Amino acid sequence: MSWILGRSSGAIRRMIRDGAIEGVRIPAGFRVPRAEALRLARERIEKEAGRKVSDRELEKLIDGVISTNEERT
């Protein structure tokens, strides 16, 4: 989730606790619902791109980021 917002995991936890992001506490930490993650990703991408992004474009961009992150590990 932190890569979507460009924030640290601690900042994300605080945002969830403060109610700025929808999420639930689980034994291993926090879980953010997929719909919330997509909403946040769309907001960030559209802000940076300066235009609306289709669902297909959004999924393609997210898949690209995930595969790049997997390659780094």
C-alpha cells in the first residue's frame, strides 16, 4: 500500500487509524480492501497524469508496478 501513496508504512498505519484510509486491523498488521487500494491508486495516478484513467489503464499500471517490485526482490 505504501508504494501506491508514496508514504512509509508507519504513515499508512496512522492514516488508517485516523480514518483517512479504509482498513482493518489483522494479526499481521492492517488490511486495506482492494476497492480502497484501487481508489487511492486512481487518485494518485490521475493527479500525476492530469487526466482521467480508465479501469483497464489503471490495472495495467498497477500490474507493471507489481512486476517491477517482484523483479527487485
